[in-house]
Amino acid sequence: MDQGNGTPATYTECFQFFIAPTDLAGNNPNATLRPHVINNSWGCPASEGCVTRAELETIVQNTQAAGIFVEVSAGNAGPGCSTVADAPAIYSDSFSTGAIDINNTLASFSSRGPSTFYTPNILKPNISAPGVNVRSTTLTSDTSYGNNSGTSMAGPHVAGVVALLWSSRPGLVRNIALTKTVLQNSANAAVVLTPTQTCGGTPSTDIPNNSFGYGRVDALNAYNISAPTAATANVSGQVTTPGGQPLAGATVQMSGGASRKTITDSNGNYLFENVATDKFYIITPLRLNYHFSPADRSFSLVANTTDATFTATLDTILSGNVIDSADYFVRQHYLDFLGREPDESGFTFWSDQILSCGSDAVCRERRTINVSAAYFLSIEFQQTGGLVDALYRASFNRRPMYGEFMPDAAVVAHDVVVGRADWAQTLEANKQAFVAAWVERPAFRATYDGLGNAALSTHLFRTLEPASTATATRWLMR
């Protein structure tokens, strides 16, 4: 990569470093040091090993899931359609940037969409920024400057706007989906393209389009439209069966004044927080093999609404297995891996990864596998369930049974939602309390109380591999 060429493996290694930076020796990964936003002025063509173009999709998803905004230059292969052709600019998770000049005119070299990686194709680029004759540093010396053109010059503008926006609007920090919405909705659509162009069936006179996306990035407008609303309220309710039993795993969609979704918990309850008042909303429940009464509820929100309830009746003829539905599948992963109900933003993000495939069965299968893998690789699982698994292996040289693992992992994960304020401090306190109780368990004491310090150390350090067990051993030796 020092010579300008990378491979999927080296690019993945870079993303992994961003997710959890290490020391100079490559040890002690620390996710609390991860950046907020990264600029990617590169692409991975087939000549570098991205032959199927799916090689980097999972690592980009995982980077975004860690709360890192992934901005990517669209490429310089324009003006033809579908020239946003290389990973990672083609992915739905990357925020791709085209290039305009000082007169707000789209650069001829700026790559156009749509991205043909998915079926149906998706909009690309997302947005545009100044990328023609931009003054920048050069490789000549530490003090040399020059004027350069390319989407590589445009991308850093967008990364900088994200940094400014998150500094001024703390409520947006690491909320990738909402930040993308703000940037797109606040963009200046008055980009000039003469003659007009139609790519992916969308003319450049429509906004958004596959020539320059939503328009030129606009920092001031993004700041203005993201101001917190003066008044918000909560919308909540319950979904039950005709017999009064709660129905878990029912998707609840909000439309009208806002487009949101959540899913009912084990008590059949759902909750939308911080909903803007003085707007009209429609609440619609959905779950495979059920029909609902009423089919939806609509109202103008003035204050907290707690009576948006529904009755779910099982269909006479079942049409499939509910675990095959994206929303139910994602909720089950929250329960199985993280031991908690999903938070709204995470639930929406991961279920939409699968739903965005539409009817493409191959895409859905690949995305379903990738989503499942992402939960296993997530910081939240590795630091909670991963620690529990490692403690059993380090202490008793065996894996935990399901009946042991689930309640123990729930203790370590209590009130931990990665990305929320103070999650790292909560996790650290949970770990300390859990390990303190662990060494007082009868099984642990029966194994180790008869050993002296030297014998105990010898026994524990025999388990220093693999790395996860070594982590557990270090906790036990504290």
C-alpha cells in the first residue's frame, strides 16, 4: 500500500485498526480511541483483488456499526453512468462523494451512479463537494502546496463537515443513519450539469440523482436543520393476542411526521422516544403470520401517547417461518448475543442491511450471514459474552454451558449499549463486579483455594492462549 496498491486483506487490516487502534507493536487494541469519521480517497479495483466487489462490504459494515462515519470518494471515471464501480464507494454503508468546481458545476471526471453492486441498483454518489483545482499539500516536501482535482479532493470536505456537525450537535455523535439524513437533506441541490444526464433512469434534474446525489454539501444548513426540536414526546403501546398474552417480535412502523421503526419486547411493549410534537403520525404493526386490529392507528401528537395498542391474531394459514424475516432475525441476535432488547437505531440499521436486498435471494443470504457475523465480532459481544466464555476456559478448561453462559453474559452486559454515553465506564464496572463475584463462586474456590500463589499463577498462565483466554487470565490475576 505504500506504493499505491492495496489488497482486500491490507484494506481490511486498516479498517480493523480504525475500529480498535493498537499500540506501535500492534497490541492492546482499544476501541475507545477509535475515530469519529474517516476519509477514504481510494478504491479497490479487480486488479488489487476486489474481483467480486463484495470483499470489503463486511468490514465497512462493521466499521460503521462501531459508530465510525465512513466517507468514500466516488472515483474519477466519469462522466459515464455506473462508473462508481469500485469498492468501497459502491456500498450502501459508505457515504460516497462526487466532485464539483468553484461554480457549482459537476466535474466531468466525477464518477456517476447508480451502484450496480446491488439488485436493485442504489443511488450513488450520495453527495458532492469541491474537488476541482483545490489547493492542498503535495509530496514534494513538508512545506509544498499545489492545486489538484479529483473526488479525492472532494471527500475530505464531507469528512470535515461531519466533524464540525458532531462537534456542534453532540446528539448526532456516532448516529450514522441520522447524520447521513441530515447531510443529504441539507445539501444545496443547485449543482449545474449541462447537458442534463439520466443515469439509472433518474434525470439529473431530479433530486437526488445518480450524477451528483443530493447536491453540494452545506455545513451551515446541516447545522441549522439539525437543531433539537423545542418539544418532543414519546409514543408507546403494547401488542397482545386476543387472550391478552404479549406478542414479542412484532415490528412497529411509524410514518407521517417521521419514518421510524422498532420492535416489541418480551412484554409486547414498544416505545418511540423524542418524537416531534404538532405533527401527524401513523403507527402500523407487522409480523409474519399475524394480522392486527386495528390495522394501524393515526393521531396528531401533542403530548406523550401511551395507548397506541393493538391485538394480534394468528393467521389461519401460515405463510412462512418468522425467523426468516429480517426484523425478527435481528431482534433474536440482540437477545442471543447481547442479552438485551435492541435499541431503535441499531435495530433499524441491521435489519435494513437485509431488507435493502429486496427480492434478491443471493444478496439476502449474503447480508444475513454478514449481519450475524457482525454481532459475534461486535465490541459489545466480545467484551461481555466473550469475557464470560474466556473466564470459563481459563478457570475450568471448558466452555460454558448455555444455561451458564446466558445469565452470566447478561450480568456483564447490564445497561451496556455501545455508543451511548458512559458505556465504557459501565462495562468496566460490570466486569470488575463480575470477576470479584466469580472468584468467590464455590466451583472456583474448590478448584483454587488449596493452591498457593505460585501454583495458582502457574495454572492460570498455562491458559494464556488464545488471546481471549489470556484476557480472562489477566482479569483473574488482578
